[in-house]
Amino acid sequence: MFTMSRGIWTIEKRKRQTEIFVTNRKTHDIFIGEGYNIKEYKHSMELAKVICEALNNHETKKRPQLIT
């Protein structure tokens, strides 16, 4: 299983790396697409990267900032 980590949300490939998900590994898995051919794979990975980045940005904004 391949994962790409950038924070809370990660990209994960399943089923012989043909199904692409974005997951927080706790409560949510979002199916992005399939990669049975190279065109589908590239499109699904690009979409997964955008979604993963957006979710991580949203999560960091929700966390309270520590006063130092």
C-alpha cells in the first residue's frame, strides 16, 4: 500500500494500486478514481493532490493557534 503524506489527509492507493483514495486514516475515506490506464491514473492523482491539499489547509485553519 502506497501513501503520500502531507499532514492529516493523505493519498492512498488500494487494490493493486488501481483505486485512489484520500483518507485521514481515522474516520473518512474519499474515493477519488481508478487508475486502470495511465490517463485515468494521472487524472485521479492530480485530483487527489488538489483535494488532499485543500483538506489539509482547511484542517490547519480549524486548529487553534498557540500563543507563544
